[in-house]
Amino acid sequence: MLGIIIGVFSVIVLISIGQGATASVMDTISSMGSNIISINISDRRSSFDYKDLIELENLEGVKSATPIYNIYGAVSHDLKSEKVRVVGANENYFNINNYELEYGRLISPIDVDYRNKVAVMGLTTVNNLFGYDDPIDNEILIDGQKYTVVGVLKPKGSSIIGDYDDIVIIPISNIMRQKRTAVIHEITAQAESADTARQAAENIESYLYDYLGNDESYTVFSQGQILDIMDDITGMLTAMLAGIAGISLLVGGIGIMNIMLVTVSERTREIGIRKALGAGRGSIMLQFLIESSIISGIGGIIGVLSGIYASSYISKLLGTRLVINMYVLTVAFGFSLLIGLFFGLYPANKASKLRPIDALRFE
């Protein structure tokens, strides 16, 4: 029974955790919108710059775009310092990534054009550096460079990927000057709608091919494509996890077979008496099959209940969504019963073939 419990428990927990983590990632990607297009220019010799971004925004189906430059910088105020994700972007970044303003103002096109040293902060970063003080018009240091806080974002929450509110956004022109580069390698674009996202992505690909002359120098992914790829990957991972956990169910079934063989041996005289009193092969087989099914069935129930409880606890611990798939529960429990029947069949058949005279003489 313990082998069945461990097997069913493993199947449910592994699949639930896998599907829960997948659902959390999918929710995160979906929350960004189905009309988001991610562009990465891998060719380091590329000359794609901010002026070229304007041409990309004018393509059919493209609503807006923002270049992105991510760094993890030391952000400090007074004596407090935090390692924070600093994003260089333009004024479109907030709308594309569903960030809303809590108070103050956002980055403007003038800030980008004139490299104004202004910063917009997430609420987590504000709390870590300023506590209950108002950060607006206060100065912070980002890798030793002074910036003035002009806005604070509304809380967006966190996911398995991280805390969306632990962030500082500054004009990308400042980071590009600091890194001594005029080239853009990462862009996030927004299509006019989810229906036009695929067409917009194709237009962007065509434009980049004409610009770079090599389709291996860039990658363009729409959010829908990313979701499709994630779905395929997680489907394979779930099947692999189920297969690994299913092995422990087979081990449990072998344990049941061994125990039932011992039971047949220990109850040989009982089988002989029953057959002497008129019990047929069918009734003897049924007796032992019922016993093996009860063992595996009780093990399956305990495994299902403990698996649900453990999945709930682990999902809270990891901060992922709890996914309890009734189909998986049913299959796991049904498989445990089939395991009991299958591995109980050989001992039951062996018991039913015993001759009454031999069974009664057995010591």
C-alpha cells in the first residue's frame, strides 16, 4: 500500500507543481497583452539606432515601440542602497508593459531627447529606499549617477518571474550614453490589436531583413507565438514528470504482487478448505483480486488526498498558482486500481490452481 501511496502522491504533486508553475508563467506573459512583439537584434555589428526605431513604429499594424536596456544597478538614497533592475526606455514603455502612474509624472519624449536625469520608481523600490517619505523631487544615485525621482508607479504585484514593483525606469538615452553606445539591440513593440499582431510581426521581420540583410541577425516573437511555444514545452515536461512518477506506481504494483504471493503461501490450507467445500477457481481468484484491489484502492485514496494537500502547501511556498487537475486525479486513482488488479492477477491465478488435497497437506 505504501508503494501505491508514494506513486499516486508523486504523480499528483509533480504534475500539479509543473502545471501551476506553467500557469503562473503563462499568466505573466498573457498579462502583458496578446499584442506585444519582442524584438532582439543579435548582430553586435548592427547600426540600428533610435532614429531607425521611428521608421519601425511607422510600419503597418505597429502602434508603438520602445527600446529597452536592462541593467542591475546599485540604487541608493542617503545611507540606503539596493540592487535594483534599472530599465532604460522611452515614454511608450509604461503603456506597453501595463504600468500605471500612482503619483508624479512619467518619462516624456523631451526627457529622452535631452537626456534628462529623471527616474520613475516602482513601489517596492520606493519603500526600500524612502520608507514613508515622499520620493518626488528627491535625488537617487544609480551606479554613482544622480537622478531626480519624478514619478511613482502603481503596484503591479509579483509572479514566479519576480517583483514587478522593484524597478527603476530612466530615459534610455542616459544608459546609452553611460554605456557609450548608440545601437539598440532589444525592442518591445505593441501591435494595434491582438488580431493584427501576427501581421505586424511579419512587417517588422521584413523591415529588419531589408535593414540588416540577414535573417539570422534578429529574432521577432509575438506574444501569441511565445504562448504556443510555452504550451508545447510544458506539455512535454508534464508528460515526462508523469512518466517518472508512474515508475513509482509500477514499483508499488510489484510490491503488491510480492505481498499477495506471500499471502497465497501463508493461506494455502485456507484455500484448500474452501475448495474442498466446493469453491471454484473463479471464486478463489475473485477473493484475491478483491484483496489486491482494496490494498491499491486505499493506497490510491490516501495518495490522492496527501498529494492535494502537499501540492497546496508547495504552491503557497513557491508563490505559484495551485492547479489541481481532476483528470490527473482520476487517472492516477484509476491507474492505482488497475495496478492492483494487474499485479494481483498472477498470485490469484496461482491460488486458484491449487489442488485441494495438496493445499490441505501443506505445512
